[in-house]
Amino acid sequence: MMSDFNNELHTQIQYSLIEKLSESERRYRELVNSLREIVFKCDRLGNVKFLNQAWTKTLGYQVVDVIGSPLSNFIDADDRHLWQVTLEKLQTGIEVCQELRFHHQTGVIVWLELSIQPCDESEFSGSLIHINDRKQAEVLLKQTNEELEARVEQRNTELIQANQELKLTLEKLKYTQAQLVQTEKMSSLGQLVAGIAHEINNPVNFIYANLTYASEYTEVLFQILELYEQAYPVPPLHIQEAIKDFDLEFIQKDLAKLLQSMQAGSDRIREVVLLLRNFSRLDEAEIKNVDIHVGIDHTIILLRHRLTTHSGMMVIQIVKDYGVIPLIKCYPAQMNQVFMNIINNAIDALLEAINQSQLLMPTIWISTEIIDEVWLNIRIKNNGLPIPESVIGKIFDPFFTTKAVGKGIGLGLFVSYQIVVEMHQGKLTCTCLPNQETEFCIQIPIV
């Protein structure tokens, strides 16, 4: 009797426990199925053992059709290697988080974030969260960044191009400014020379023309004095005293010399005026055949005051080695300006070396020759202070100068380069020779 009661009680207890367990399992399944994220279990090979209903809502496949299948069957082919790596990590007990692409039943790609960990020796449990919206936002953000970067790159390119155009514009403006300055300088020089020719030539011509008459008149006066002495060998006492006081004999001898020196001075003044006119060639703006050697010689004469001391002693030697060359078709005034600029610079370098006691024999060498029957080659070399290698590539730039403030504005060599290269289709180079000499080479075509 007691035994039957115990059995019945045991059965009732078991039944109650089963009901409670079933109720608990039902509530657990309802809870799990109510979740928006996918909850799953799989074995160590990745075969699905459990799925909640969120799987169907997210990917469209029925849960019953998936149980027992490898999870990799639903992962995009390009991400399956990531799933394989995840399984290998899970074998070592490591929890893994990974973003994977799954295929919806319709074929659409769905991004899911995987979070999985070992739950016992035979199973792994995990979850999959829908992250399509986030990935789309990331893609949109990436596209936006790429577009922004492209715009920035395009803007940078435009800025670089604008800077280059601005630089070119500034260079053109500097070139134009330099040309205007040089044009004004040449115009002023022309006006100055014209004024000198006019203001000096006119009075010199009067003096020059009257010197002949002065000589003749003096000769007549001396003849009359001679006749007077013959007629009155013994003049009155006061006249004898005057002749002695004024030293008439000396005056008769020296006056001729004075007139001769005045004649020589007038000739020299006329020569200098002619040199100035020939140098500037005010009346020769067009191209013509000229003797280059004459232009160089005239330039040297005009610069002679810089080559000598106050006493007339040569401080800087000029060594000329002229070859046999024909008349050269060129713009004479402009070429004379080139010679003036380069020789002047050579004198500056030599004088600076002299001031620093670095030079015993300051010399400028000038040579001319014909090359290949096509080019006239003019070399102007000096042994003054050399041009630093760091700036030799800039010496033909407008407004570049190594001289102290007030001693140059950096246009001489720039203008010389324009004259030789642009006006005459020639070449102008500067070379620092191994012996510390600086050489300018001018080449202009002879045909």
C-alpha cells in the first residue's frame, strides 16, 4: 500500500517537473524567437544545430530546412575563408567577432555581424546581428570621403595649376618691367648722348674753326713785331722794359705750342663725341653689317677711365686676340650695349679682387673667331673674383645681382641675354673655368 503511494507520488512529481520543464523550454523558445538577432548553435564542423526564427525573418530560409546544414552554405563565397578561420580560432577556445556577408533566399547580399564562442567541447553558440544599414552608411561614407578626396585632389591640382600660371604671369611681368626699365634707360642714354653731342659739339666746333684763324692771326702779329724790331732796333726804354718783363721771346715760342695743344684737345673732344655717337648708334636702329671689332674697341675706350689710375697708369690690362672675321649683320647699338655690360661686370670683379689684395695681374682677355663658318664666337674672360656656382644659373634672370645695394639692379646681363638670344638668335653663356677665371661666350650667326 505504501509502495503504491510512493510510486504514484513519484509519478506525479515527475509529471510536474516535466510540465515545468516544458513550460520553461516553451518560454525560452518564445524568448529566443522574439529576439531580432539570430541566435544559433553549431557543432565543431560548423553544421547548424539550432536557429531561432530571426533567421527566417532575416534571410528568408525556413529554420527546419537549415538545421543540419553547414552554415558556410549561406555565407558569400568571398567570405567563407573568414568563417573557416573563425572555426579554427574557436577550437582554441577564443571568442570571435566577425562581419560576414550572407545570401538572402532571394539572392540579395545581407551583412551580418557574427559573435560566437565555445559553449562546450562539442558545440559553439553565437549570434548574428543585421548590419546592412550600418554597412550602407559606411559605403556611403566611404563614397563621400572618396568624392571629397577627389574634389580636394582636383582643387589641389587646380591650385597648383593656378600657382604655376601665377608664377608664369609674375615672370612675364618681371620680364616686361625689365624691358620697360631697360627701354627707359636706353632712351635716357640716347637723349643724354644727343645732348652731349649737341652741347659739346657746337662750342667745340667754334673753337676748332677759330683755332686756324687764331694761328694765322698770331703769325701775322709775330711778323709785324719782327718788322717793328727791324725798323726800330732800339725801342724806347719803357718798351724795352715791358719786353723784358713779359718775356716776349718766350711768349713767341710758347704761344705756338699752346695753340697746338688746344688743337689736339679739340680733336680729342670731337673724337670722344664721335665715339659716343657711334656707341649708341642713335641713327642706326635697323640691322646692318658692322665691324664688331670697332664696337669692342669703342667700348674699351669709353671704359678706359675705369681701367687706369688718376695718373693714367693701367691698373687692368686688356689682352685682345682678334681673329679674321667678316662684317657681321646685327643691331650695332644693342651689341655695343652687350659689350659694355659684360666688360663692366668684368671690371667690377677685378676691382673687387684688387681691393681684397687677391690679384697681382688683373686682366681681361677678349678674343673673336669664326666657328664652322656659321657662328661668330666672342669670348670675354677675366681673372677677377669668380661667380659662385650656387648662383651662376641665375645671373641672366631679371633683377638678380650679387652686387651691393646701389651698385646694380640686376638688369645688365638679363638685357644682354635678351639682345643676344632673342634679337640675334644667338647664344650667351657664362662658365667658371678651373683656374678660377670667369668667361662669357657670345655666339651670333654670321648669315
